Amino acid sequence: MQFDIDEQGHPVNIKAIESQPAGRYSEEAIKALAKWRYAPRIEQGKPVIKKNQKVRLDFNLPQC
């Protein structure tokens, strides 16, 4: 997943950059990441956008 963190600490511009199998869980991963919150980046005493962050999300499904 690739995304930016806005001035309030919200993930924005979220994209799935790789998925196995291709595209299978991308939509759910985007929804999950959109709920996360980060401490905003502070430069010269003001919050700024932090660009091009990456994180890997793994989904574990129960075996039937």
C-alpha cells in the first residue's frame, strides 16, 4: 500500500501497489488503511503532508 498522511494524520491518496492474488483484497485493504491515524509530521511548528508512505497489509483467512 502507498499513501500520504495529511496534516491531521489521516491516510489519503491510498493505492494498492501490489496484491497477491492480483486485485483480490485491494479494496478491503484500502478501506482498512483509511481508518488508521498517524501523528502528523511537524515542520517549523506546523503540521505538513507526509508523502509516499508504504505499508504492507497481510490478510489471514481461516482454513476450511
